[in-house]
Amino acid sequence: MYTFFIQLAQLQVELQRMNAENKKLKEMLSHVTGNYTALQMHLVTLMQQNQQRTESTENGVLINSKY
């Protein structure tokens, strides 16, 4: 019976460790997802600016750009 309580305590410690690791992984995933979304939005903006620049150049109009 004593070994049962030792095993139970060990499993509880392991479960707490796994819960902490899962929490950390969720936070990391959230951070990476946010960075990915920001990067994707930046890429879309640059592509739109490039498209506008290309269209302006084709029409003989050059617009000053900071990029």
C-alpha cells in the first residue's frame, strides 16, 4: 500500500511537469503564430506596393516610395 502512494505522488509530480511544459509550449506557439501573422501581413503590404509601383511605371508615372 505504501508503494501505491509513492507511485501516485510520482505520477502527480510528472503530471505537474507535463502541464507546465504544455503551458510553455502553448505560449511559444502563440508567439510564433503572432510573428507569422505579422510577417505575412508585411509581405502582403510589400507585394501590394510592388504591384502599384509596377502599374505606375507601366503607365509612365513614377511615384516616390520609401522602399
